[in-house]
Amino acid sequence: MVLQRGRPAAMKIDQLFAPDNFSDPTKLEWVRLEAEYMIKILEADPNYSLAERMKEVMPPENLLCYFRRRERIERARCIIQYLLSFLGHIPSKDEVRGEPVDPTAQFRSFVACEVDLLLEPDVRNAVLQETHSVVCEERILMINRLLKIMLTKGESDPAAAIAALCNAVEQLARFWFEVHGNDIRRGIRVRS
């Protein structure tokens, strides 16, 4: 199945990321290209350019919103970049030993921040507004607890840890797609 940007009729996440879609190396290349495209969008979004907003003095609450949004975008970009790098190679203990940055630990910290973000009041409110359901409050707490458990798995083995972290990212993504009715075209606006 080939998806053209912005053109799916009613594409569901399970259709798009079905395991059968990734048996062909060209489809993996498509995923890599789509992720790189998304990273470029995140990096170049003119709506969040501070230079454009500095024409007049910004109130402190607007600056806080701006920098929180930028921090969230940067973290998402880093997670996508790690996922892309792990597509090609998963580092072993020996490769990481003595390096200044442990990719597994750094990836874990990025994912942990996204998991913690679920409990932020602005995110919780956005989810509740999107779903119009009080039951979702319990779901947020449950997914947060589940993901925190997943973050601790495989700490002694980098490959197992990366697998657990990728699984946590998948579960987090599935939660967000569930919030969006499993429609990949829908987005959510979170006010920070």
C-alpha cells in the first residue's frame, strides 16, 4: 500500500502500518523518506519561528507557550531520528561502551518525556476535548503507567531496551491515533 501525503480517503493506522506492508525494502525506504519529510516539516514550520513573533514584545505566557511547543517538537524530532537510525543498526553494549552518549539511554529519556507529557494539564484537556469522554481520563492514566513499565525493560541489554522503547513509542502512537478515531489525517492542537 502506497500512501501519498495528505491523500488517503479514510486511512486507518492499522492499514498503513500493517506488518505485511514492510516485507519489501522499498516500503521501508518509503517509511524512512516519510519520516525525514516529517522531520523537515517540524524543523521548518514558519508558524513557530521566533523571529516572526518578535516584531512586538511577547507576554511571558506566550513565550512560555512558544518554548514549550518548541521543546515538544524537538523531542518528537529526536525520537523520529532515533527510530530511523535503529532501522539500519542497533548498537551493541560493546559499541556503546566508552562513548560520551549512550543512544539507548538518550532514546529512553526522550520517550520518557513524551510519556510524562500525557499527564500535563494542557495535554489532558486537549485529549478530553478531542474525545468528549471522561473515560479517557482513566485511559490516560492507564497508558501512562503501562508505558512507564515498558521504559524499564531491558536496561542491561541495549537491543532488548531499544525493542521495548520502540514498543512504548508504538503504544503511545496508537493511543494518539485512538484519540483521533484511528484516522491518520486528523491532528490535534495542544495549547501549552
